[in-house]
Amino acid sequence: MARPVIDIRGIHRIFESDAGFAHVLHNITFSVRPGEFVAITGPSGSGKSTLMNILGCLDTPTSGTYLLEGLNVAELVDDELAEVRATRIGFVFQSFNLLPRMSVLDNVMLPLAYTQAPRFQREMMAVHALQAVGLPVDHYDHRTNELSGGQMQRVAIARALVNDPAIILADEPTGNLDSHTGRMVLETFHKLKDTGKTIVLITHDSHVAAEADRIVSIRDGRLYHEDTSGIISTTGGGR
Ligand code: ADP
Ligand code: MG
């Protein structure tokens, strides 16, 4: 079987503040194979975004191991981590995080700024990504604040795709959308899966989670894997 793209073992995340300790993630172990579409679902406050930040190398676990495409993330220096974030992972958020007064095309080109590739080349890459999410060509020069919510999220997905990352991490990508628009955005994830992307979709909505090939539930910072027979097991028994 192919090596997992994401392989986390025994991860804990403990936040420390003046108020004391918050033990948010408990002994989390799971892996995602290349091309899988996995949903992580659980109620608000269960630790989904904390886990996503670790998967996206935006945060570091307190203990445990994270292998990303075989790389031990804990051993990467800052420059290497920044490169992994910029080129291997595409992020999609609930709030789109677009720059409102910039054009669609310029928003999608943003992650390419560091490449120093000529503008026409960056534009070609952005157009390619926008085609993948099905945004009409006559919208490319619109400011993003002129778009509908569903269009904004598709632009955000195009921006996540522009570096051709292997992995797309989406944290509540349909959270700000009505159910019809949310469906259209989920269709986009299905299409991406068909092109070979690995997708981790985080959602509190069980209907949205049901779109994925596999569902992993998180409760109070502990992960519960559901196999196809509906048997639920946990890796989070310890501590
Ligand atoms: P979800 O995304 O599932 O709603 P989060 O991962 O955002 O949940 O939060 C899980 C728990 O961790 C919450 O109780 C939250 O208050 C806590 N938490 C998240 N980040 C921090 C932090 N930086 N410091 C302390 N507690 C935090
Ligand atoms: Mg969250």
C-alpha cells in the first residue's frame, strides 16, 4: 500500500496559559493515504481546528510524531517548514480570507509571489487553478468583494491549488454558505479528488462529512475511527 501522505502518531496538544493547562488533543493517531478524501467531524470545541493547524504545520504538537509525505515535521527548520506550507499544502478556511479589493486573478496569484516567476507565468498558473474550480472567465478581473459566497470560496480553493499541492486542508469550508452553495463547493472537492489530490475536510456538519470517503470523529480531543461496518474504535484512550 502507498505510503501515507499524512501520518500522525500519538499526538497531544496542551496549551499553557496563566489560567492553567488546556489538554486539547489526546493521543491522536491516524493516517491519510494519497488521493483519499477524509472528513474529520465533531462538535464545536472538540479540537478540529487545533488538529488542522498541526496537520498544516501552522502549529506544533506538544508530543507525538507527525510524518508529512515521509518527512518528520519536527525535524524541519523554519525555512523548510515555510516551503512545505507554501508548496505541499493548500489551505481553505470558512471565512475565505480573500483580499477584497484585489481582483480574482491577483488573489489566486498571491501564493506565487515568492516564486519570482514572471507575471505571465503566474497568471497562467492562476487561470489553470480557476479553471479547475469552474469559475467563469469573465469573473477573473472582478474584485473578490463583488462575488457571491460560493464564488468566493471557489476562488479561495483556486488559491489553495495554485501551487499544485498534494494535500488540501479545508476547515469548515461550507460554514458560511447556504446548503445549495455548500453543495456546489463540495462538488469542487470531489472533482479535485478525481485529479488525485488528497483532501482533509473538517466540518461540524455530519451531512457535509458524509461526502467524504472516510469519516473520522473527534470528541473532546479524542479521535474515533469509523470503519465501513460502523464499528467505532478509539486511539485516544490514554491520559
Ligand atoms: P473546534 O475547531 O473543533 O471548534 P478548536 O480546536 O478551535 O475546536 O478548540 C478546541 C478547544 O481548544 C477549545 O476548548 C478551545 O478553547 C481550546 N483552544 C484552542 N486554541 C487554544 C489556545 N491557543 N489556548 C488555549 N486553548 C485553546
Ligand atoms: Mg474550528
